Amino acid sequence: MTNLQDDAGQPPAEANTGALPRDAARKLAHDLRTPLSAMSGWIHLLESGALDEAGKKRALAKLRGNIDDQVKTIERYLGAPQEGQK
């Protein structure tokens, strides 16, 4: 059973603020930054004109995949959207 009070009988700071525990916040930050870093790289390549048509198609597919990963990560941490929402 988790102790929801500190030694002074007060709830921990996380309970008062609704904040994520540090480890969960670090994991969330990592899970959000990883696809964003990849998207940034693909956008840079698209903007630079360094890609041929096949490369552009690949970049767009990778961007779509990373966007889908972001949505899944957000849904995993915040819960799936309510029916009728998206």
C-alpha cells in the first residue's frame, strides 16, 4: 500500500498538484522528444531540397508514422479519447 502522507501527515506534493512522478515525467518527455527529433530531421531534408522524389515520399511516410507514434504516446499517457472525440 502506498503512503499518501509524509511524516508531517501532509499529502506529497504530487498529490496536491496532480503532477506526474519524476520518473514518469522523464519517460513521457523522452517518448515525446524521440519522434519529434526524427520529424525535425526529415523536415530539414525536405526543406533543403536534398531529396529526390522517392526520398520525399519516404520522408512523408516517416513523418506520418512519427505523427501516429505521437498520438499513441499521448493517448497512452492521457488515456484514449472519448468516443466522438478526436
